[in-house]
Amino acid sequence: MKATDVLDRLTELGVMAYATGEKLLLEPGSKVPSGLLVEVRQNKAEIIARLQRRTELMDLPFPIGYGGLALAQVEMAEAVMDKWGVTDPILRKYNVLSWVRGYYQDVGENHGGHYEVLKGEQVRLGDILDSQSKKYS
């Protein structure tokens, strides 16, 4: 089982994983089955690295990071990117912003300055991705 699979399983069980330095905290720990706990231990370093990366991006203001955007939506999109194995930072951010834009559209908040900035950043990243794909064609 990969670290992303372990994190997905913890989420399914309603267990929150937190990284503090080199420590990995699971709350509530009582919900983690013993077999999954073995997987957590085997993948601890990678789980901590993924959690720390997510935290860093949440702390930085948008558009540098994801600060100010719908946190739960960003976390879900990041989990999907982990599951899909998307590692390119530009493609990853583009996809996360697509997810968050879709959320704002679904709840009817697709208007105003904040939404336009989000849309503009996604267009900018799309242009970068297009130029990269043309370079390798």
C-alpha cells in the first residue's frame, strides 16, 4: 500500500492525520485497525512529507499557495492529485484550481473579484502548460 492509499483509508475511517516535525499524529487513533497501523508505520516518512507539503501550501496566500480558498476543497483536490500520481507542480496547481473553481460554480459563487483572480491564475497556468507541451511536440 502506498502513502496516498493509507491517507485515503484514514480519511474514509474519519481519522485525521497531522504531522508535527517527525511525529505523525492520528486522531482518533482508536479508529485505526491494526493492519492499517502497520501500513502507517511502513509509510510514515512519505505520509509526513505529503502532509507537510499540503500544510505549507495552505499557509501561503493565494496565488502563491492556497490560502484564502475553500480549504476542504483544496484538500480533496490535493488528495486526488496524490492518488493520480500528479507530481508536476504546474499541472497539479492547475488541476487543484480547476477543482476549486468547479466548487465555487456549484455553490453559485462564480462572480466577483476573488473568483476572477482564481480564474485568471488558472488561465495563466494553462498558458504555461500549453507552451510546455508545444516545446515537446
